Amino acid sequence: CRQLFRSPSMPSSVIRPILKRIDRPQDRDTPVKTKRRRSVAGTPSEEAAAEPVGDGEALGSFSHEEIENLLANDHQELIGDFSKAYLLQTVEGKHQDLKYISPEMMVAVLTGQFSSLIESCVIVDCRYPYEYEGGHIKGAVNLPMEQDVEDFLLKKPIVPFDASKRVIVIFHCEFSSERGPRMCRFVREKDRACNEYPHLHYPELYVLKGGYREFFPQYQTHCEPQDYRPMHHEDFKEDLRKFRLKSR
């Protein structure tokens, strides 16, 4: 799962030496002078030509095909099917292979600032039902179990009526530390399995950084009811035990 969203890109430090010319002091032998001297001394000129000099030394560690493959696989800023760049601005998160958005970006989506580009935004609340019922982001669907999300998203995939617009999915849980990221990876894995690579039903997946815990204090008006019920609430210990057993 580590590479679901990012393909390894070639570090610039690998490419630069290939392009950089080696400056040699004027008073030292040049490859041409060396070649001429060896020819005069009776050494075959082909031997001198075969010795790697300058650029040849840098190219020796990577074949042309390997370099082309590495560059071709540099899709780290493209959505899952590599058709276009990610629409929403992302931020650093706990899991480097996933794309995180801030609560501010979530509100921008909720208030229609991307309506000309997004046809459907599915907010998947991966918390347990008692958490969701105690307060959730308006419009979010509660899908705490893998079977729930598979039934909702993949049995009958959401397809945009306007092909130029996007369907995006945003996952979160209480802190978006474990349950949300795990569900995001699950959807990508199942989506890959039922499509011919690189096609996907949902190529653009995000995780809400900080989860509901960070979103609620800043944007209560976008929550219903306007409240926050933590997973470890004293009154729902039995519910927590039941859902943990079910999710194993």
C-alpha cells in the first residue's frame, strides 16, 4: 500500500551529473591529446576511444531504458489514473503515500468554490455510528466498515454526467490517523482490482488532515448536530467494544 498514490520519482541529483560537463584544467591532457599520444606510441586508437571520459562515466550507472522508465513513472503529482493533476491543494500528513487536505480546503469544497470542476464530492466518515450521530460534517456518509464502503462506492460506481468534471472522495475519522487512511487505501486497492490498469472509478482520493477533531472547533456551522462525540466517550464503551470486534 505504501505506493498507492506516489510512484517513486528520480531524484534530481541523479539526473544532474548526467548533464553536467566536467571542467578540466587547460594544462592537463585532453582526451584528444591522450588518444594521439597513445596512437604514436603504438597503442591502438580504439583502446583510447573505449575508455570512459567525462560524460560517459556518469552515464555508465544508468542505461538509457532505465532513465526513460524512471522519468515515465514520475506520477507523484497526478491522480490515480495519471490523467490529470490533483485539483485540491494538499498538505503534509502522517502517511506520505496519501494526499491530505486541510479543514480550510474542505470548507472551500463544501461551499461550492470548486463547483465548476467537481460534479460530486463524497465525504466518507469512517468513525463508528455513535461518533457520527454525535456530530458530523454536513453531507458526509457514515461508512465505518470495509464492506460498507465497498457496497456504497464500488458496487455501483458514481459516474459524472459531465465527463469534464470530477468525482472526488474525501476520507476522515476522528483524527484521520488510522481508520480514515486505512479505508482510503482499501478503496484504492479494490478499485485497482476491478479495473484494467491504470483506469479507476475513483482516481482522486483525499484524507482530511486532523479529522473531525480538528475540523469541528473551526467550522461548527458545517457540522450537524453541532457537537463532537469522541470515540472513547464514557457512555459508549460497549459500542466501542462491539465495533472493534466487528472491524477485526
